[in-house]
Amino acid sequence: MSENINLEVSTVHYTDFNNPATGQTTIQGIRGVSGSENVYISGSLLGQNNALQGLIYEGPLKGGGNDGKWYVVNFPSTPSAVVNNTSCYGPNNGPNGTVQIVGSYKTATSTDKAPSGNLGFYYEGPVDGSGTWVQVSPNGGNTNNVFVHSVMGGIAVGNYDVENDKNGHAFLYNTTTKECINFKLPDSLTNTLYGIWHNGDDSYTLAGGYSSLHLGKLSQAFLVDYNAKTRKISNLKTFSYKNETVLSIITHFEGITVSEDNGYNMPADWISANGEGGGASFVSVRRNSNGSFGEANWVDIEYPNSSATSANTVYRNNILGIYTTENDSGTKVVSSFVAKVSV
């Protein structure tokens, strides 16, 4: 049993959800398939020799991952750039029954300034990965690492850093024009964009985390509305774990989905104010009558008997992520899960 900030008792039902193939499944994104009760789930599969491959699942959100079909998809190699690492983040419905995927990849041979760094990508086509792959290069290509986290309504969001500057930089990517637009909240020091929800027309809601001068060294979660036509933001609201007056060291929203009560659900990861503990939560936020965001309801997510739990993505009232256990020999084992929250 878990308890949220309004003292409403919620139950959380946990199930494993993994690719049945040998290797470690890491779930990183989910979206409902249009016109179906099925879902797309994106992630990665860590296999032998630490080879990381992209994963896409299409099927029902049940059966532990055995009731649908998994596809291994990788950014294509070229003679000058051999891809040895692909990780898929947010999936989305594309035109004419296609799927859109964003994420990151690495190359073993590259002429980039940071050949060991992550490069961003956008994919559109059949779910088997046989469609079109495009490198996403914000900041004019002057990047050390790029991660594209989520896509919806023709816009993807992500982050990058540059060499000798580990501050987080956020950006939006137009999937049609291929334009990257830098994103920075007012008075912010660092910015991360992990989630995007298309409300219709030019209206989007963005989720992530940021730090600023008034927050000091702390990094807090946020929701903000974005108009794609004017490129203006509105209704910015900051969130700390369980709405506590003493701010957590880190609170971060890992994604976003719309809820049935004129609001949004988010997965969150956090580190407590004293720095001695951290964890994951299911967070729900409603709109106020004036369009601003209300206070958050929090339900903690902790996979039974695990040493660590991470909330990576959300679908309806389901949180998906990974958890860690240790076997008798002390070896850590990582698995993916679904946590269904019932209030």
C-alpha cells in the first residue's frame, strides 16, 4: 500500500515485463497504438559483450511481455560510421500505420568531435526498423552527448551537453523541417526535457527538470505549456517530491501522458532532501479552472524486495521502468516492470 500527499490510499500492482530473449530489457518509453488497446513499448536489450540494441514491442500491456511481438532495431551503420549501440526512447504513432521512435546511438568509427559520445536519432516507418533513420544534431552539431527522449505531434524533445560543459541543455526538434530549437526556462542554469504531450493544434505540454539560481544546487521537476507557433511558454509550475516545503535534492519527471480528469500523469524519480534516500513515484496533476497546473498527488513506486526502482515512462495509470535485485552471490540483476496504480 502507498499513500499520496492527500492521504488517499492507493494500491499498486506490480508485474515483470521483459523481452523473453536472453539479455537485460530496459523499458524507456510507451504509447498506445491508435485504434487499438495495444501499445508500443521502446527500450534496449543488453546482450553478450555488453552489446546494446534497440527494442520495440507491439502488443497488449499484459502477459509479462509474452503476448506481443518484440523487434530488435538499430540505427544503420555506414562504411565510415559503424553503429555499436542503439537505445530507443519514446515511441509514437506515425502516419499510415507507421511508428515513430526517438533515442540515441553510438558509433565505433566516426569523425564527430566526440566519437565515444551519444548521437540522437529520429525514426519513422514500419515497426521492424526498416524505415527511415535520421540523425538529430542540436546546437549546430557542437555536442558531446545527445539524447532524444520523446516525440508527439510532429515535435520531439531531448537534451545535449557540450565538451567541457556538463550543464544540461534542452531542445525541441521539428520532425518535418528537421529544425532544432534550443529550450531554456527563465533564470535556469540547467534544463532537461523528457516528456511531450500534444494537446491539439499548436498547444503542447512539456515535462522534465531544471535548476536555477533561486533553487541553488537543487534540481526540481516542472510542467509548462508550449505554443509551437509563437514558441512561447506559459503556466510554468515547479514540483518537489510530495510537495514538501523542504525541497528534495532532485525531483525529475521522466515523461507525461494525459489523464481522464483534465490533467496529466507523470513518472518521477527523486532523491530526498537529506540525500539519504531516493526512489520513484506516480504523479498526477490536474488543471485549475484558469488553465494553470494544480498541486501534485504522489504515489510511491517500489518493486517488492528490490534494492532500487526507477520510473521511466507512463501509460494511463501504469508506470513502467526497471528495478534491481541481488542474487545469493551478490550479483545485481536488472529487470523491467509495469506498476498499475489504482486509487
